[in-house]
Amino acid sequence: MAGRGRRRRLTAGQKVVLAAAVIIALAFPAWLFGGSYMKRRGEALNLAREWAIEGPPCVALSKAEFEARGLKVRKGTVYEDVTFYRQFGHMSCTALRYGAGWGQSTYPVCQFTTPKALKISTDKGEWYFDIGPGQPATIAAPHGKVRCVRAAKFTMARLIGRP
């Protein structure tokens, strides 16, 4: 067997280098993607805390009651496949992640300064609210179902950067 040579054994130093290369090859992607995901989750949790608004529920109306009260909604905005109509004021929206920040999909949450009246349209239906004059409101629409409270942290002062 003249054509076959002896197989060379790895030295201790080469084994250490090979083991380190294997560890790096396995650990780097886990660190890169796992750390990035955990950072995004942490940011999602902070955003959810910032946008958690407690307050009394909005006065919900049927479409007929809404129209009978003469309420009109002139300003409309589509955000995350939900249409938000308001009579007055300004709004600010964000997308929150499902599952306490673990989920990949999101749902919209919008805060309003003084909307007076709101109409929200999702793929699950339409919701009508009489907020009242000068009152703020926050709408969340997880899974296309709308929840409204008469409270918000969003103000015009925050919009222009004042405390």
C-alpha cells in the first residue's frame, strides 16, 4: 500500500483551535439573533407600559344612536388596517405586539386629544363612541375588536415637545 499515507493526528493546540471555532460558529448566530429578539421584546414591553391607559369606558353607541345625536366624524386615518374617524382634535398611534411582547404580530392603539366623537372600522365591524367635548380618548383594537377609554397621555404640549 504505497499510495496511502498515515493519517496525521491533531495536536493539542489544533484541537483547542477547532473547539473554539465550533463554539463561535454555534454561539454567534444565537447571540446575534437571540439578543436582537430579546432587545426588541424589551422595547415592546416598554412601549406597552407607556401606552397602557386606564380610564372610564367611552360611551358606546349604535350607528342609529350616533346619527340620531347628530354626531359627525370628518377626519379619518387608516393605521394597521383599522380606520379611525374623529370629529375634532389630534391623534397619535403605535403598534403594540401581542403576547406581552413575545408575539411577532401587532395591533393598533391610538390616543386622541379631544375627538368628541369616534367611529372605528375594522374587519370585525364598526364601533361608535360619544366621547364628549374636551375629553381625551384611547382606542385599542386587538384582533379587530375595539376597546375605548376616556383618557390619554397624548397632548398637544407633548406633540410640540413641551413637558
